[in-house]
Amino acid sequence: MEEENSKKIADYAEMEESTFWKLIDESRAQTSEVNDRFERLRDLLRELSPKQIVGFRLTMDRLHDELGESSWYVYCDGLAEDERPSLYAIQGRIISMGEESYYNVKDKPN
């Protein structure tokens, strides 16, 4: 059963990146508060089909991977170790700021 589910997920394609960023922008347009943005994004994702939701997640995972550790230095420089959020949380915050911010950090991490 587990292998069967893995095959099904593997058959899904990423969401078109322009659609992904449109959803991020729609969630940002509602509020400037980060936690509220995530709530709004969740509401937007609920309107999608399961296949589209998996595509969104696959796109998000790729964007996280492409950021790598460059995002760590943008947000954690100067913070004490116990004050630093996780790398995944930092990447998620950068993605939530939109396409332009994402590519600025990715292309010019310093």
C-alpha cells in the first residue's frame, strides 16, 4: 500500500511556477502579518484539487531546496544560536515574501 501511494505521488507534476507565485501573492495581499498570510494561503489551497495541492507542495519543496543555505545568512547573521529559527522556517518566510524577494535572496544571498 505504501509503495502504491508513493507511485501515485510520484506521478504528480509540479504546479506551474507562475500559478504558485500567484497564490503566494494572493495570500500576501490580504495581510502583512506573516501568520495571517499562512492562514490565508491555507484557505486558498483548500479551494484546489488534491492534484493541485500536491503540485503546490512539490513546487514549494523545489524552491526550498534551491534556496539552500544562502537564506540562513540573510536572516541569521548576528543572531545568537539559540535565537535562530530553523533553516526550513527561514526558507518558508522568504518564499512567503513573494517571487521578487525569493529570487533576490537566491541570486544574491549576501
